[in-house]
Amino acid sequence: MTNSNPTTTPWGISGSTLKIIALVTMLTDHIGAAIIEPVLIQKAERMHIQWGSYSDLILIDKTLGTAYIAMRYIGRIAFPIFCFLLVEGFLHTRNVRRYAFRLFLFALISEIPFDLAFHHQLFCMDYQNVFFTLFIGLLVITALQAVMIHMTEHISFRILFCLISIFSGMYFASLLNTDYGAMGVLTILLIYIFRNNRLHAAAAACLCLIAMNTIEATSLLCIPLITHYNGKRGLQLKYVFYAFYPVHLLILYCIYQLLF
């Protein structure tokens, strides 16, 4: 596969800029899900309306319903960018084990804030936060790289172990019911496979997500952002990203408590 992207360019979007865009769109999505959706549900109960589609939300409250729909669609941009940054981090990290440990640690740290924000309880095993998806995806591409490096003379075994790694990762993401689940892991895998062509990587990731749910159609807006990535790190925001996730979820839960 030929590399259609230079490692670095003097223009374009840095990694930190991509990260900020992903954080802002994720925050927008989570405000809609954690704050506005409960308000709409409460209004629907008062009006004795059962809503099953976005069009029903307009009947409940035109302004809030429209804002909620817009926020959820904007939020679809975030996940493929996070997946792209994960693969970039994997390709350039000096210590994959430390990278994986960091993801797993913050998956554990973020679980209570995640459950509080979206389930309003300390522990909920029904649905796990996105850090678990990213962690599993990282394990899968790490395994694939190891197989490709160390099993060069055994093509049949290489294919077998690659398939085992991929389906194991997707299975565990589905079993744990992580955010984006098996398709989230597959999204990370596709970006890794097409890592030498950012356009193909971003398009494949978006198509995978759209196949999961048509609401993910707005994830296509991430394609020009990813293709204009200049290969530079930009601002040092590594720990800001990790801390932002659990902190903003706790803040959203506090706002929810004040409102309700």
C-alpha cells in the first residue's frame, strides 16, 4: 500500500487541534445526552408522549428537541477522530505497554463518572465507557503488528492469529457492551489497515460506523479534518485529554443533579 501522506507538512491541522475538535464535539454530544435528553423525557412523561424517533422530539419541545438532535449529530464527529489519534499514538509511541496501561487506567477511572452521567448510579454494568473500546482496539492492532513481524514465514498461521485477534477483540467489546462495541474496535482496525492513506482510513472508518447506525452519517465531516492532519503533535495535551473525559462527565452529572 503506497503512502499518499507525507509524515509532516508545513501546513494543515496538528494532532492537538484534532484532539480539541474531538473533545468539543464529544462535549456537545454529552451535553445533549446527559442534560437535554432527561429534560425531554420529563416533558414527554408530563405530556404522556412516548417517543421513539428524533422527529417525535420536535412534538415535545421544538427548541430543545432541535438542539438535542443537532448536538447528537455533531457528536458523531468525535469518535473516528479519537480512533485515528489512537492509531497515530500507537505508531509513534516509544512504549506500547505504557500506552495501553494508561488507557486501561483511565477506563477504570472514568467508569463511575460515566455511569453517574448517563445512568445516574455509581455502578452500571450494562454499558461501559469509550476508553474500554479504545483499549481493546489498541490490543488488537498491537497483536496484529506482532504477528506480522514475528510470523513472516508462516502465512497460514499469520492469517489464523490475525483473525483470532480481530474476532476476540470484537467479541470482548460486544460482551462488555463498551461504547461503540465491536464496530468501534473494527473502526480502529480499519484505520490501522489503511494507515498509509488518511483519506481511505477516514472513509473506511466512517462507513463502518454508518453501517452500525445511520445517525453516524455526520461522522463523514471528520474526513477533511483527518486528511489535513500535518503529522505534527502540536500542543502537549496528552493528559488534558485523559483527564477531560472523567472530569466533564462528573460536571455534567452535577448539573443534572442541580436541574432535577
